[in-house]
Amino acid sequence: MKTRFGFSLLLFSIILLIPADILALQSSELSSATTNLTTPRRAVHTFLHWQQKGHQNLDRVILPFKLANGTREEKIELATQLRRVLDARGLLVVYENVSNNPNYTDSLSGLNQYILFDELPEVFLVKQDNQWVFSTATIEQIPDLHQATFSGIIEALLDRLPEWAKNEWLGIEIWQYLAVFLWLLTGIILRKIFEFILDNYIRRITQKTSFTWDDDLLDGVERPSGFIFLMLFFLISYTNLQLSVTVNLYLSTILEIAISAGFVWLFYNLADVFAKYLTVVTSKTENQLDDQLVPLIRKTLRFFIVLMGFILILQNNGYNVASLIAGLGIGGLAVALAAKDTLANFFGSITIFADKPFRIGDWIKVGDVEGVVEEVGFRTTRVRTFYNSLVSVPNSQVATTDIDNYGMRQYRRLKTVLNLTYSTTPEQMEAFVEGIKAIVKANKNFRQDFYEVHFNSFGAHSLDVLVYVFFKVPDWSTELQQRHNFLLEVLRLAKEVGVEFAFPTQTLHVDSFHKDEPRKVGKQQSEEELASSVTEFGPNGSKGKPEGLRIFKDGKEVDFGSSK
């Protein structure tokens, strides 16, 4: 049993030692390769690898700085400053992304040079004597980059820190914990000061103006601009915390996204301010449909701002938006087919706003729906019926269906037939018709240039008078009131003239016979007398009145309005 245990322990030791030897050999080979500057990747690896704790080799670190003039210590200082700049700005080097081509050529310049980061084009490598090294321009820019990245005051304070403050806890130095707290506190205080200036000094200026849109503008931009100011402060100053490159990478990405989101928030609020301004403008117009257009514009602007902000955030973080949009286009086609009714309603709403077939408050009839228009939305038009229900008609249907807009009528027609009894005399009929024309002329709410009032037909049970007039009124309620007034006037006229209104009746006449002879109707006339009567109703006859009844009062002819 002991022999087996000893053999197992020996075998386990061999298993542990062999990989260690292999790893040591591989590390030795890699270290040897990193001193070879034949490709941009090996040059960058040499610059960064030998600065890491545990295997520092400053003599190898300065190999890519062979173009720098100065002593060894000065080259080491340049290498240290450049590494700190890259770490502080969160520029993490991924070796797999660095070219390993010895003859790499820049696509723009056509030269043997390699830009390490697009965000920092000042830092690039050049090929010199078959070796890739940092360019002279990069070496000259390193002190300026270091000064722009770190505050001189912070650097001076760090030099005076006690040794205990530089001790690490959870991978972060003690002074950095305090620095993060002060960094956050300073940003919040500066934001409060910024918002205080806006709220107390800028607002005093806006309150003195006669218009109100500048006050709405300040209310809309105050909070998002304060947030943008805070994020900009953090983005500018976070490098002084000197955190690790990984932390700085995520921190810079978060801050850049936050700033972009702040601008989206700002323009989102500006869309509301613009909509308020449009509301004031449209309220001064007579057309109420443009008032309904304002919410549509506000919603569209909001959606557009959020969409563009999302696309810009993706673009700034390295995503290929073009390919994403192309992919969405294929999926969008399927969505469009599934949502064709929604799209049809959307374009129908655009057609309604462009053509303006009706206004808010108009009385319309669309298909079987009749009522007053209350709202025009993205998808439907809402109509309040006369029995007070609310019907939502799809805009695609509104755009393609005949719309009868009663609200756009200039005149409102009244067509009726008045039935008088057969006992009405010709003189009474003429007086009644002319009296109705006089009523129309006396009322300014009637259209005066066109109306028709005539004894129109002999009905089955009545003498029929056609009344065809138009009211010039603004709404239905006024129309009903004027119709009421007109019909009351007709009743008074009928009573005054002495005519009666007929209703469907049947009268049974029993003709009596006298000595087997029929009852005689009218006076007996000879053929000559009948011919003479017909002639009297002809041209220039004494009994005919083709121009209507002529009634005289106090020796003067009464004009009932036979001509219009």
C-alpha cells in the first residue's frame, strides 16, 4: 500500500514538473522573441511586456525607442510616460489585433508605419533598418501627451504622499480610494454650481423677455445640460485616478456612452419645447387640424432622436452600424409585411394631414360612421357620433373612402313639400307661395341668391307646394333654430291666408240621381261658350294670369317676391 502511494506521489510530481519546464521554456522563447522588433506586434509586446511587475527589464523596454536622443534614463522615462498615458486613457493593447506583418504598409499614407490606436494617432511605429520602432514624432509628443493626460498639481501631490498611502488593498492603492471619493464629490458640487448659475442668473434674463419659449427652453435644457457637464468633467479628469488600464477602458466607455445619452436627453427635451412653440403658432390659425399635427410631430421627433442616438452610440463603440442596418432591413421586411396594416394607417395619417379633407370639430360621414371629428392619430381617426359613442376609424380607410364633410358646407339645405287641402282657392295658393318667398327674403340667415318656392303638383290627397331653400349658418344647432323659426312663420302665414294643411284622407262621394239622371256639375255652357272660356285663358285673355296673382292694397299692388 505504501509502495503504491509513493509511486502515485512520484508520478504526480512528474506531471506537475513537466508542464512547468515546458512553460518555462516557452516563456524563455517568447521573451527572446519579444526582443526581436521585426514586426509591429513584437515591438509593442517588447515595449509593454518588460514593464510589467515581476519581470521588468528596462533595457529591453527602451529598444523600440532607439530613435530617441538622450540617455538611458531619459528613454526609460519616455517609455514609462507613454505606458501611463495608454493605461490612463483606457487604451488596452490586444496583441492579436496588432499587425504581425514585417512589411506592413499604411493604407492611407502608403508608408511603413503602424498607428497603434485610432483614438491616439500621435502614437505610431515606423520601420527603420528592418526594425519597427516608435517614430521621432511620437517620441516628441510623449511629454505633451503625458502633460495633457495628468494634472501637474495631482502629480505634485502624489510625490508628497506618505508611503502607507501607496500600499495596495484589493489591487488598488489607498490614495486612489480617497481620490475616487473626492472625484465624485467634486463633480457633484460643480454640477450644482452649474445648475445654480442657470437657475438664478440665466433665468433672470429669460424672465425679462416678453415671450415664454425661452423659459420653456431653459426648463428643458437645465437638467440634461447639468448631467452632460458632470459626465464631461468625469471624462476629462478620470485619468488622474491612475487606475488600471482595464478599469479605465470600461470607465471611459461608460462615460462616453453617458455623454451621448445626455445629448439624446437634451434633444429629446428640445423636441418638447419645439412642440410647445408649434402649439402657440397653430393656435393662431383657423384650421384646427394643424393643432392635431403637433403631437404627431412631437412623437416623430422623439422617436427619431432616440433612434439616431442609439445608432451613434453603437457607431462610436466600434459596431458596424451599416451591417446592422442591413440585417435589420431583412428582418424589417418581414416585420413590414406583418405590420402592413399599421404602415398603411401611418401613411393614411400623413395623407390626411397633407390633404386636410376635414378639421377637428367637423361633422363628417366616412362609410357608415357619421359624427364630429375629435382626434387624428398615427393609426386612427376618432369620431364622436351623435349618440355620443366614440368610433375609431383606421386612417387607411379614411384615406381611401369617400368623405362627406358636412362641416365644410357653406349653406345647409332645407327641402320640403307643404301639402294644402283641395279646398284651397287659386288666389289663396298664390298668396301662400308669395308669402313664403317674402319670409325667405326677410330672414338674413337664408341664402338670398338662390331658392325655389312653387305650387309643384296635384297630389293624391293634397295640393303640393315645393320649398327648396338654403340656410347660411355656422353649425347644426343654429340650423335647427332657424328651421324652427322658418316653419313657425309658415304656420302663421297659413293661418293669415286661410289655407289648411292636408293629410292623407279618403272622401266617399255618393252621387244622387234625379229621375235617373246624373247630378249636374257646374253651369251648362254651349260649345261656343266653352271655346270662348278657353280663349280667355290664352294669350292676351282677360281671365288668364300667367305672371301670377296680382293683389292690390290701398290702390297699390302688393309684391310678395315673385322675382328674386
